[in-house]
Amino acid sequence: MDNMRSILSMPIKFFLFFEVVMGDLLIVLCLVFCPIISLWSGISYIKERRKRRYVFRSRR
């Protein structure tokens, strides 16, 4: 009976380990990619503002 319990508990242990690892991996990915995405969107926003500024100056 104990052998059967250990066999049944293996997928549960693996799932819990997988859940913890994936949770940590998700946090690490968010910590890495959020600043990169933020910087990229900020740089593209600044480039767009510069383009608009030059368009308005050339129309005058």
C-alpha cells in the first residue's frame, strides 16, 4: 500500500516542483522583460515626438 501511495504522489510532487519553478521563472522573465519593453516603448515614443516636431517646423 505504501508503494502505491509513493507512485501516486510522484506526479503530485512533480507538479508542485514544476509549479514552483515555473512561478519563479515567470517572475524572473517579468523582471527582465518589463524594463526592456518599457525602455523600448519610451525610445520609440521619443522618436515619434521628434518626427512630429520636425513636421510642424517645416510647415511654418
